[in-house]
Amino acid sequence: MTTDNGTAIAADFLSTQVQLLEAGDTATLSLRYAPDAVFVRFDFVAYGRDAIKTMFDGYLKENPEVGDVAGVKITEDVLMYQASERLNGKLVWAVGTIYFEDGLVKRQTAAFIDRPLES
């Protein structure tokens, strides 16, 4: 990933990620990660594609509804994002970072932060 047109690259990556999740295609989704990728959340760490696929399979059981991407920042090989999301109907902010190596996700972090309903 480069800084040239970085926002467009980030938006395209995130858009495709959401499309694959909506289609329930966790097999293709996991192939976007390096074989030795690591995905870190507060509640667990997934090592490698198989574990990442399993993690996404579990995530889909939370009936995710991804809303608007509120912020994206990309610098060289790191993408940072914030997006509105519902998990089992509960409104949260999904916040994370993605580190790319050789065109694949090598490391990713994600946190879901409660988001109060706006009045």
C-alpha cells in the first residue's frame, strides 16, 4: 500500500471487506490475510488464516450491520478506521488498525466501543 491515493485504497479495501462479510464469504475473506496473520481483539487473538476464518464465522453470528465509515487514515502500509456498526442490534463504534505486507493483511486490531443512541 502506498500513500498515493491512500484514502481510495483504504475505502476500496474496507468496502470489499464489508461486501464479503455481507455475503457470508469468510473463506475468501480469510484469504485477504497472510498465512501467518494475527488478528487481535480484547476478547481473543486469532493466529493464521484458519483461526481468522473461524473468528469471522463467529462474528457473523452477532448479526453485524456495518454503517457509515466515520474515519479512515492510511499511512504507507497502515490503515486506521472507525465505523458505526450494530452487533445483535446494539450500536457500537468499530475501531481498528490494519497493517499490510505484500498486499495482504499481516496484523489487524479491532475494538467495539459502545455508542450511545443519538437523540
